Amino acid sequence: MSFICGVILLMGAVLGLGGCSESSSPSQSGSPEPPILYYYTWSDYVDPEIVASFEASRGVRVVVDTFSSNEELLAKVQAGMTGYDVVVPSDFMAGIMAQLGLLAELDLAQIPHVQDLEPHLTNLPFDPTQRFAIPYLWGTVGIGYNAKVVTEVPTSWEVLWDPQYGGRISMLNDQREVMGLALRALGHSLNSQEPQLIQQAKKKLIAQKPLVKAYTSEQFDQLLVSGEVVLAHAWGGPVARAMRENPSIHYAIPQEGGTIWTDCLAVLASSSKKRLAMDFMNYLLGEEVALLTSKRLLFASANRHVRNQLPPDIRDNIAVYPPQDILSRMEWMEDVHEAIRDYDRAWTELKVH
């Protein structure tokens, strides 16, 4: 998507950051340059008008850069691209980055909207006290499907192995999500660290691969809308957006359960503008801004006050806000520690098979 209203997508500028300070520096004309906040987030998360409003109200400039996976985020930061201030890791990745010393400890007094979190988004395993990261948006991973073709509601992940839909299935291009799906389909935790179970999941996915049209985390909703795929391993929000374009699109969470996730706001330990960064985080978490964000993205807001202000077609959509009985069988993704090497190897073998 394109970003306007003062939001600058300039990768080269970000790569050359480093020593930005909280204070403004004078320009050649003698007038101070506005402070610049560097924001590294998911590709569809930024609303130009929301960012422009923050810029105008604070007299600052926000430079946005985007990533498409948690692994890309981690690799960029570990490679020394530390000019970013605010980043948006998913739950398990926030825990990993905190353990690696990449995230700053937050001053929650500067982020009062942390008190507005949904109850189920507090005391999470990766950061129980929001010491390093605060939930921002949340949702589930399930199956988007075209009800004109898939006439029965999918009740099991096994439908993604059904040969009658061969060539019309898409899978997320996400290592942990895809491996986790296969593990759940086999009756195991998506956080399994047992090498033999990871191997079983890999073999199951290799058997499925001839049926898969695409591994994509960014286009599955449009593939559903166009009819090129009829089953998609999917995040709920994009499926909800696809429903608006094609009423035949529906969303289901299989009986085996799946992933519940939250993307978090965090500040890099290397940031020299931590106060401004936390102000920006609090702004994004505020009720008015959070409501606009959920209406646009159709992801559930971490702010508990937003849900009841949404129109019924969003609030009651299982792809956005699943009912409690579904949440009870979902699982948070966690750091698998040394077993990540087994996941990396299995994922590489799947992709090259």
C-alpha cells in the first residue's frame, strides 16, 4: 500500500540512522528540524491520517519502514539496523527480542493506556508485566474459505490436505505458523520442541505441497476474493476484509484449535528517543485511534473499550472477535529455544522439496 500525508517510506534513510537525539537540531537556515521517529511495522498497519495527526500534534516527523515477517524484523535488528525507535514484534518474537537485550524496558507511567488492555492480553507468557512490550492488535489463525465451493464448514485442519481442492489452497508464508498448523493437525502443541514431532510435521507438509497454489502471507485474501484459491490458511483480519468484497468468503477455526496472537508495540534498546517512542505507543493504544485502526484493518484491538464501539458486522465477526469457547482452545506461540534449529531445517527442506 502507499503511504501519504507526511509518512515517508524510505529504506535507505533508515539504514543510515544511528545517533538521532531527543532534541531537534538546527537546519542551515537556523530553524530547528523536527524530531524524527522511526517506526518499523507490518506492511498494512499504518494509516497515513493517524500518523499525520500525531506528527501535527507533536511537531515531529514519523518515518515508516515495513517488514513482512517476524524473522525479517529480527534479522534486520540483529544485523545492526538499529536506527528504528518503535517496532511491532508478535508475541513470541517480543519475548525473544527482550531476552536478546534488543528491547528497552518501558516506563508504564508514560503509557497510561496500558491500563485499558483486554483481560486476556495481560499476564502473557512472553512478558507477563508488559515490561518490554504492550499488546496492540490481536487475532487468530484459521481457515478462510469460499462457501460456494467448500460447502461444509471446515471443522479440521485436514481439509487443507483434501485432494479435491488441489491447486486451490494457500498457506501462510510463515515458518512457525505453518509448522504449528501441522503439529496441531497431528494432535501436538504448536510449540513442540521434540525433533521427531517436528519431522512428522515436515513430512505431513511435504505430502500436502502438491496441493498448494501459494505460500503467501500478504495476498491470500485477494486469492480468495478472485476465486484462485478456495481454502486459505489465514489470519482472521484479512479474511474479514475479503468478506466485504466477496460475501461467499467465510472463516472457520478448526476443532484442533490453532494460534491466538498479538502484535505488540515495543521500543528498541538502541533508540535515543525513548520518551517520544513511548508517547507514540500510547497514542496508538488510545481509544479513539485504536477504534479507527480496528475499523480499517478488521483486527481486534488490545484496547478493551473498542470492542463495544464497533459496528455489529465487525464486533460479531468470528474472524475479528472469536467467541470465548473458541479462544479457550487456542494456543499462544512461544519461544522454542534451541529447537528453532529443527524448525529452520524442516522449513528449508519443505521449501526446496
